[in-house]
Amino acid sequence: MRIGLIADTHMPGSLQELWPQAMTAFENVDCILHAGDLHSIDIVDQLSMLAPTYVSRGNGDSGLVDDRIRDVWLLEFAGVTIGMIHRLPSPARKSSDEIIDYLNQHFDRIPQVLIYGHTHLEGVHQVADLLVINPGSPTLPRNQSLRLGTIGILDVDGDTVDASIFQLTEDGLEFQQSTSNNKQPMSLDNIS
């Protein structure tokens, strides 16, 4: 199963429509997880034309009402439990215990994989037994000006989970980071 990961699109404030490179990258995914800060339901409608889309409510999403938006999600795909929340203490700055305590306040049980956003800082981290992924922002990377940013892809195959972060480029996607560090740069033509 292939899952598209995205967060912090801030639309229509940053763009009217998502970069075509991101839309093309998500054409063959089984579902899309958006870790919040939509600012408008329009992006959910665009992504939902490609695959079922789930959104965690971000601090910029107050007032948005839609069945696809919740504060937190606890989903199971291909036997793997995936949680999604907008805000999370930084895995680079906080201890595993602090992050797990935070998750215990928001989830009934700790997932195997956690997707989050808010910081616009892409990253894949191991926190105790938990794989934590922030896909960054496709529109405002690293909280800077409007430009091509990052998205993520999560591949779930039995007991194997591989998370990858990709930089959007003029030509498609460029591999940045993965849980398996043997990836080659991927163009949009290579995504299946």
C-alpha cells in the first residue's frame, strides 16, 4: 500500500492550486494523509479526487467542518497502525518519553507510525518503537517564502514500512530522505 503524505499547504493563502508535481506524485497512492493547516477545504477536495484523504486539524483550520477532518486520526492500513496529528513536540529536541507522554494525552493507544506537521520542517525520525514523519510543506518549506517544498510517501508492505521525503523540483521529485537509505532520486515517471 502506498500513502501520500502532505502537510501545511496553507491554501489558498500561498497558492490557489497545489503544485502539479505534488498532484502527479499522488496519482497512484491508495490514500493521502494531510497533517493539517489547510486553511480551506478546497485542497481536500482536490486531493480527494486522487485518493481518499484524511486530515488532522491544524491551528489554521478552525471553523472548517468536514468528515475528512479530525483533530487526530488513528487508522490501520495493511496491518499497520498509523496516527496523525498536526502538532507534536520536536523529535530532534525532545526525549522519547516526552513525545510518548504527549501522544498518550491525544491517542487511545500509541500507533506504530505517526504523521505530523506544523513546523514545515521535513524529517523522518525513530522515537522508541515509533516511526515519526513530518512531510514538511509543499508550498512554504521551512516556514520561508512561497516555493517548491516537500511531500512524503509511505510504503506499507506486510511488516515493512518505508517512509520517504521528496523535494518538489521543476522536473518532478528529488529524493531527500528515507527509512531505507538505498533510494535513488525518483522522477514522476518512476512513481508507480
